[in-house]
Amino acid sequence: MADYDIARDFIPALHRPSSLLPIAKHREALLYLTETFPVVIVVGMTGSGKTTQIPQFLESAGWCADGRMIAVTQPRRVAATTVAARVAEEMRCTLGQEVGYSIRFEDVTSASTKIKFLTDGLLLREALVDPLLSRYSVIMVDEAHERSLSSDVLLGVLKKIQKRRPDLRIIVSSATLQAEDFLGFFTSSTGESTGDATAELGGSTGRIVSLEGRMFPVDIHYLTSPAEDYVDHAVRTVFEIHSQEGEGDILIFLTGREEIDSCIESITERIPSLPTESQGLLPLPLYAGLSTEQQMYVFEETPENTRKVIVATNIAEASVTIPGIVFVIDCGFVKLRAFDPATGIETLTATAISKAAATQRAGRAGRTKPGKCYRLFTESAFDSLDEASIPEIQRSNLAPMILQLKSLGIDNIARFEYLTPPPSELIIRALEMLYSLGALDDYARLTKPLGLRMAELAVEPMMARVLLSASDFGCLSEILSIAAMTTLQGSVWFQHEGEKKAMETSRWKFAVDEGDHLTLLNVYQAFVTKGKNDAAWCRSNHLNFKSMTKAVSVRNQLKRYMERFGINVDESLASREVLRAGGPDKAEQIRRCLTIGYFAHAARMQPDGTFVTVDGTTTLYAHPSSLMFNRKADWVIFHEAMQTGEKTFIRDITKIEKGWLTQYAPEFYKIRK
DNA sequence: GAGCACTGC
């Protein structure tokens, strides 16, 4: 076991211990700045109390006196609900009264609500009905440094709103030192988002406030030479920590499920070699693909005399906080999603993390007492990392964003003020896609009512088009269910420990020849007729009860949208009968209807079972979770394509006829006619 | 025979 020595392989680096000054000291300054300047940038580490305290300061200073509210946006739903509960407790009021929250499917606010926590995506949607967000006196955008697509767009929209609402106060809160970029964004008037903030620091638009965090110091250790196999290295480091360091749990950052499983396996294999008098080791996986039940294990009390080793993806970097972590082992990589505008295919690739992310990960070790972070890379590798990762807006499919901006009346997408502008290829690709879906006209204006309705629907543009065409095909009820099911993204099926075979068998029971979409419909209909509110039924059929319940909520919401558009939803047949009651013609109508939105996602199966795109340039593989993984087909459409490693996988695949492509998308396919 | 980072409306 002494084959590995931390002192030899890692060099400690100096770490500045953080001060313990509470945010209360800054109360007067914060209120003065908010009163005086339209924009205040708050820089504060986790633990500074900014999210819970600032809204209370503002409320007590009278910012809600005129009946307006203070909005605090969060990138994640859990954060919005938990922070709201915490603030309600501190203010000794019932959640939903003076303090409330609003997330999709859950609005816990009332007429007396003064402080409202909500997701940034939801606040953007509020702008659709209230373009100046006039219900709010102050809007605080929390965690803006994460640079999510919706918080970036929100900041751009807020800057625009502020020109017409000088009374509106904007607080941007960020955990890292990107404060000057944010201030520069709000102070520049040219539309150039890279404006020089320092020139404006004494100006009248905004100010930066720095808050101290309540963090314990974390010793950083680097490798002396690069790791050949970081999973193996992580395992060895665990046992070194275990034999040489004091109490405290270990958190390991790896990139994905496969690495996590193999890491846990290696740790488990080595446990018997521990000295008998040694403390025990309990390795636990943590990634989003696990059921909530399985995720909860990491929060449970560790058995007496045992050290927890949590092996996690990036989910533990910001989304999930586990108490008791004293040691962090960081592989230095993360899997990042990106969108290739040339092919329209998404990629998922392991990428080196940024310095900001490395700091955030290390900080996970210093929440309860001084900790240590072992970086599985050298200090010079750290120095060469980017300061921050590429914002989502520069690597995503922008069709949904552009549709949203257009519906907010922002017609000139190129002149919109972005925090960082997206590459023009991404914009062009998105505009082309929206045009061929009929959401935009020849002048790139939003079509009415089609484009406007597509923007309002809370699904991606291709599915929105399908939904809005479904009543013409007489299958709206079925398409509503299919649309809801595709939002679950593979979490439909639930695999119990060692029951892989049994799950496959369950899946076959619901299989429909025409493909995955109809299979999903079959599952949904079985759930609402046989399994509703019946977790045991789901369990015996290897279905994820929580996911299925979500599908029901999504479907209800989509149905309400359709009804608001004046589109009648006939549920007489579909809701109570299984698919075949509608007959084979119904199935064909559904497949035709799917083609009207997904014509750009068409492919043809080749004799070897792989697929090729219509332009013949890309080979696609059916994802193993698809029915088409081992069935014959000719032409198909698919919900999404994702490249991981060497292969590009397609999932949610349905058989179609070639002729439907030219029939429903003549413009898109005119060249190949 | 073989596989999916994380959010959000």
C-alpha cells in the first residue's frame, strides 16, 4: 500500500486563507450603491450569504414598498426552492407568502409576495407577457458567472429593459472575478460586449462590491509529472489519503459514468487489502443518470468508523453540495456539450476544465473545515488552463434562443447586445433551421401565428412544429404524449442493480415496430391507464416513476398551451385506449406528423445496419437504447444525434417513407429532387 | 453487439 507517496508526487501550493467577515458589514454599502447606481455587481464566494441576505436587505430598506417585488434568479430549480425556504425561515414567514418561489410546474407565490426566487429561464418567459418586467423593482441575477444560455440572454434583455426603465435596479452576482466583464457589459453603450470596464469604473452606471466568503483554506497539491491514467491515479490517492490523513470524506471528480463505475470497482477490489484495524472505505457513485433514490446515498450518515468516497461527475461542482467533504481529487476534465453548425450534430467530448472550475472544485473541500485538494495534473498544466470555460451561447444550437428573442420583439439578432457574441455560423444555422420550419419568413421575421406559437411552447423548435401540425394529422393527443416523453431524454427506463436483462425484456414488451416514438407513446398510455400513481407497477416494468410523472406534467402544460391557442385537443380515443385502437392509419399519421418537424434529422439505414445522413457525409449509429439498434429499417427520422468519441449516435428513431421528406419539406430537399 | 456531462421553459 505504501507504493505511492503524496509528499513525493504532489507539491503543495500556497493558499490564501479566506476572511470570516460577515456580509452584514456590507449592508449599508450595498443599499447605498443599489440606491445610487442602476447596476451593482456583487462578487462573493459560496458562503458569503449574498443569495439569502441581499434580498432581505433590499426588502427591509423599502424596495417593495410600492407593491413591486424583488426577483432573484437561479440557474437551477433546486436552488430556487431551497434558498426560498431558507429565506422564509429567516424572515419567519410561511413560504409562499412574503417569500416565495416560482419554477416550471410550481408557483409558490401569492399577492403578498415581496421576494421571489425563480429560475432564469422562467423570468425570461415572464418577459413574454410583461416585456418591461414591471412587477419588479430589483432583479438579482445570481450565479451569472456560470454563463448559462438563459442567464446570458436574460442579462442582454435586462440591459435593453433598463434603457426604458431607469428605475429598475439590476444586481449581478458572481462567484469569480469576472465582475469587470459584467460591469463593462452594462456600461458600454456601443453594443460591443467587450467594452473596457476600467474606463467606466468611476462612471455613473454601476459599481462592483466584493464580499468575503466563509470558506476554510484548502491546500492544493499538484502532480510532479502528468498522470498516465487518472482513474488509476485517483484510486491510489484515495488509499494514500486513507492511510495518512485524518478524518473526512473524499470527493473525486471524473468525467462520466463509465469512469466512475471502473473507479468504484478498483476501490472495492483494494478494500480487502486494508489492515484489519483500519477504518472502512465506502465508495459511492454520483451522476445525473442515477435515480434520486440512488443519489440520496451520498447524503446519508456514514456507518461508524467508515470514510465515504464519493465518485462524481461535474454534478458535484455546483449542482449538488455534499457535507463533510475534506479531500477533493480532481482529474481536471469535464464532458462538455457542443453543437457543430456544419453538420447540426451535437458532440459530447471530454475537455480540460478552466481555472475557475478547478478553483470551484477545490473549494468543495473547505466547507466544514480546512481541506486538501489533489489535482491529478501538474502545476504547469494548471497554468495553461483557460480562465473560464467557453460560455454556452458560443457552443449551442441557438435556434431556441433566437426564437425566444424574436418573440420578445428583438428582431435584429445580430445587433442584440450579447455578453459574448455567438459565432456567426451558429446564428446562420439557427436562422436557416427556423426558416425551414416555417417559424421565420423570407425577411427573418417571426411568422404569425406559427412562429410566435412555436416560441411560446416549452419544447425545442422541431417538436414545436410537430405539435402545431398535429391536429391537421388528427393525432394531437398522441403527439402531446410523444413530445412529453422525448423531454425525458432517456430517463424513461430504470435499471435496478444487476437487472439489465430484465430491463431489456420490459422494454421489448412495449416495443412498437415503427420505432421509438410510437414505443414511447405506448409506454405513456400504459402508464396513465395502468400505472398512474402506482410506483410498484412502474418498478415491475422497469419504468422510472418520477420521470413518468414528469411526462404527465409536461403533457398537461403543453395541452394548456394548445388550448390557449384555440386548438382543440380530442382525447376521446387516445387517453383511454392503447395505440392499436387507433389502427395502423393512426400510426402512419403520427409518423408523417413527426416528419414535418424532424425532416432535417433524416437518415437511411445501410446494409451493415449503420445509418447515413441524407447528404451522405456522416455515418450514424443507432443508440443501444433504441429499438432500431437491432432492427431493420430504410428511411428514418430521429430526435437527436450526439457524437461521443469516434461514433455519432442517434436516439428516438422512427421509420418513415422517403417521399414524405420532399412532400413536407420541399424547400429543404429541393436540391436532391 | 454495445452506451449518455449538466441545466431549463
